Amino acid sequence: MSERRVVVYPPSETGGRRVRLDDRILGTAYSLHDLTVFLQNAGLTGWDELDVADSGLIEWHGGGPEVWAP
């Protein structure tokens, strides 16, 4: 997975952040837990929320892993 690019976009006006892996949108995450589930389903098995929050693989736009609402 280290070759892949994960982008978490800024929170939308209604809450939640769109998540992209390479050129594919995985969905809208409303929490760090949601993001973790998306990434586990995409192949990052064994990672928990702390691993995701601290990962250098994720490019955060509009705030880090603690920001989920506008």
C-alpha cells in the first residue's frame, strides 16, 4: 500500500470527508473509524485508528484526522 496515494478532502458543508485512494473514490468518511474501515477494505488490514491517524500515507486537506465537520 505504500505506493498508493490516499487523499482525505476537507469536510463538506453537511459533514464528512470524501476519501480517495489513487484514482478511486472510496466514499465519505464521517469519522476516523469510517476512514479506517475504508482503508482496511482497500487492503490495509491490521491497521487501527491510531495507525491511520499517524500514517504518512495519507494526504489531509482542510484539517487533520481530528477534523470531520465544517
